[in-house]
Amino acid sequence: MLRKLLIANRGEIACRIIRTARELGIQTVAVYSDADRHAQHVLLADESIHIGPAPSAESYLVIDKIIAAAKQTHADAIHPGYGFLSENEDFADACARNNIIFVGPPSSAIAAMGSKSAAKAIMGEAGVPLVPGYHGADQSPTTLRAAAAEIGYPVILKAAYGGGGKGMRIIESAADFDTALESAKREAQAAFGNDKMLLEKYLQNPRHVEIQVFCDEHGNAVYLAERDCSVQRRHQKVIEEAPAPVLASSTRVAMGEAAVRAAQAINYVGAGTVEFLLDHNNQFYFMEMNTRLQVEHPVTEMVTGQDLVAWQLLIASGEPLPLAQDQISIHGHAFEARIYAEDPNHDFLPSTGTLTILRPPVTSAHVRIDSGVVEGDEVSSYYDPMIAKLIVWGENRTVALQRLIQALNDYRIAGVHTNIDFLRRIAGHKKFMQAELTTHFIERYQRDLFPELTSELITDYAIMAALAEHSSPNLSANPWATERAFRLNEPKQITTTYHHDNELLTVTLTAQDKTWYHEPSASYWQVETTGERWYFSKNGHRRHVHILASNADIGVMTDFANIRFARHQVALHQDTAVAAGGLVAPMNGTIVQVLVKAGEQVTAEQPLVIMEAMKMEYTIRAPHAGLVEQIYYQAGELVSDGAELIRLTEA
């Protein structure tokens, strides 16, 4: 059995691996960058080694530093987690050269599957169904453009050596091809160090179903429960479930057997995931194989009762698979929802900041939280903005889904924007409940998942925020906020101003006895609190509301929506005026490319700047036609959230 394990990763997955290693009596070593000095994975591990600056290219992606840390601490194995170096054949080779066990497949298997184009050829020979596409070595734009025309639009362009939606573009017509290719290659090079591309026919409305496989050194191979990962945005999974609903048992077996053939074709060892696209005729096509543990592996653990990280460590120690195929059974249903620091209402822009409040739902045999942060930790711009994975189990899909919705309702986070409202709307959507799933689910039901917040609703939430601050001075940044306000010969009145979506919102309430009146809306309000729980009544309609307050903002959370209001400050008001005449960075990040010059006339929606944050590219476009007066940043420079990038005069 392994004696000491170094985890070449960070965050949630590093914490997850450490917990299982400890249960097996294996000592653990964490590595950390400047930004992660006080991170949870560092605190949990038995030892930790500093490996460099915050950017992953100077720390978590530097093979020599990881190997040196393992040798320094006498670790006999390295677990790469997912992302970073987990699918890097050079890293696996470096481990072998230094007599360190790599908890994963041999480098030859990583190489075979690391290139999506090579993987397609291998899978074809193994009899695994393939989507029509181009996977050739000629990467000239002319050849790729011709291949796209031959396949027929729409096509999907993918980074041959990547995953997670990075370096991936859907192209609807030939007119969009060149721009998409340039952007995808640049993003792939930045994320994976390789800009090779492949093309595939873009299937309309498929499901994304993947099979968990395990192989050992003794020639044994099994498949575990399949997972449905159809609900995605930007090709990144949002909610996953196991087993896949509405799947014929014959299809389930056929996919599992195909996945095992795929693994055996490359002499695979360890945990792997074979991903398929499933069309409406129950025909499935090989998409790719991930040669690592998946982010969504907990749903498989919940329905099989197996610890997949323990399986990995046992296999890495030379042990045979814990179970044979006929010993693997599935019980119940499980969902995983990825809790992210991002703003779904603003194109899912990552949200950086301090987690001033982080209170997850109570865990149990039915509810599990996998996280790498605690209250007070910072979400930085350097890494993926995942806060946690929420995993629930139920005796059947209906019960599991009810538990997921309840757990999402119970999550409390302040300090950053999150996708919790968005997840709740997906989980509660009628079509999701009916398991009518496709990879276009979010686009198809966009109106339902992104409901417009009416001015009346926003005002109601602002009233609740103001009443909460007034009723509890501890919530307020205003020293004059107190329930005992006194005005000689005048009714008690409060006026509060907030910022919401760059607009000022002022609410004025007048008190009579224990009732507050808001004259513009002709509504009357009452508030009750026990300190932890808040109840607001509007015109006699009473409801339970959660109030999340920090020095910077106050959030009002109900079963329908979670709205954050920034506290009004003169400086913020001045910043809004600045933003009106220019374009500002929507997050902390790095300028990748400036597409215009000072003095240039631009049109509305014209791309001006491309910036990168949290491993993804974002294009800043002109809000209107005008003249570029000044450019404040150049390619390669770091920018802060809210920094003015370009001064644009409206035409």
C-alpha cells in the first residue's frame, strides 16, 4: 500500500483526496502557490510545499517543481486530481523517471486519449461508434475550413488536447469560421500549451452521457454507473446525475461495454471516463475519453456505495479491482450541482472576492458537500471559481431532485455573486423534472432560467433589505440605522439608497405603530426577526426570507431569487459616472489582445478588447458606435475589476 501521497492540485479535489488518503492511513503532502498559502488543502495535509507564484503556469503546471516537492518529502506517489497536469503525459513520464507512482494511467494511454484526433482513430478500430469529423494532422486554416464545408455546418471546433469547454467553439456558418478558429486556438494554447484543433459534425439536441470505467494492472476492467451531464453552459457541466434517466437497459449495457473496449484498446489502468453523445434514436457516439477522475464522480459514488478515490489508490498500489462487473450494483439516484462564484445574469462572468458568509446546508447520508473553501476565504481570479459541489441522493429521481432543490434553498453565500438561483431554476423546471434533457437545455429554456426581474420585485427586495438594516443595526453600515429613530412631531421615517446593476435605488418608508408604508407602491410592510430568521409581510402576505449582510452589500434571499444590493457610497456613484463614458473590466484578469487603436471609429458591438480570467476568454464589445479616445491597457497587463480599459466617445 502507498505510504505517502503528494496531491498535485488544489481546492476541492485536493481536500477530497486528502480525506480518503487519511482513511486509508496514507500520509499526505499538499503543494501551494502564493495565492493558496492559507488554503484549506494546505491546512488539511500532513505536510505542504510552496511551489511558486499565483499564476498556475508558474506553480501548479510546472512539472519540475511538483517532482522536486515529491522528492523533498519522500512521497512515493502523486495524485494529479483533475485539471492542471492530470492528463499530461510528460508529467506521468517524469513521475516514472523519478520512481514515483503516478495515480493514473500510463503515459501511453494519456497520449492516446490526450489527442482527440488520435483517440477517434483508436476508437474506430475498437468498434466504438464515431461522430463524422476531421481529426487530421494538417492544421492549416485552409484545410480546416475545407473540412468544415465537407462535414456541413453547423460544426464544432475542439481543442485536440483539452477539455472543460476551453478552446471549443460552435460554428454556424463559413462566415464565422476564421474568427472562431483564431479565438479557439489562442484559448487552447493558453490552457493546454497546444493549439491543435479537430472538427466534428454538431449534433442537434443530443444528450451527454458518460461511463465511469476502471482498469487494473491484472487485465481486469469494469464499468460503473453512467452519468447524464447534458445540462451545460459553454460546454461546461452544470448539473450531473446518475444513473442517466430514461435510458433503455440495452443501451446502458451497450455503452458500458463500448467504454470498456475503449479502455482496453489503450491498455488503460486506473479511473477513466468515456464520454458519449446520445441522439433521440438512442444511437450513441464516442466523444472523448478523460484519463482522470471527473469532477462529477461523487454521483457515481452515491449510487454505487463505492469510494472511487480509494479505488484509484488501491489500483496504484498494484491491487486488483475491488469488485467484478457482476458485483457492481446501483441503488437510488444522485444529483451534483456545481456551486460557482459567477454571475449568471451577466453572461456568467466570474465573481471574485471574499466569502463573507458561507453556510452550506446540513450534510447527512443524503446530502454531501465537497468544497475547498470556508467562510472568510477568497475567490481569486487565478483559478476556477468553483465554491463547492452539492451532491444529493434519493431512493428515486423524484426524491433526489426534491432534496437538491431543498439543499439549494438552504445554501447561504455572501461576498460574491453565485449561480445558486440559476441552479434552483434548472432543478425546478418542469422539463428538467420530466427528464427531457439535451445539451441545449439552457439555451432552449433561457426565458424561464433567466427571468426578468421586474422593477416592482427589485423594489420589494430593497424594502426588505432596508427594513432588515433598520431593525438590526448589526446588519447596517450606517451608524444611524436604529429602530428607535425619533423625529419631533413627525412620523418615523427611513430612507435608504442602494446600488443595483449600476443604478441607484432609493426607498422611503413611513412607520405607523408597527407597520411600515411605502407610498409609491401603496404597500404596507411588517417585519419580525429572531436574529437568525426573518419574516416579512407585504399587504398581509407573510414569508420567510434570508438576509445576508456584509460591509459592502446586503443580500435578500427567497425561494424565488437572491438579490444583492451594494451599499450606497459617493465613490461608487462617481465610478458609475466614469463607466458611462468608457468601458471597464468586468472582473480581475489579464488583457489578451487589444483589437482597436486610439483615434479609430468603431461600430456598436464591435470587439474592442479580449481579456482572460479563470481560464476563460471574454470579449469586451463597444456598447455603441463612437470614437476610441484613449486605451489604458495593453496585451499582457493585469487589470482589476472595474478598471477603465478604453475611453469611448459616443458618435
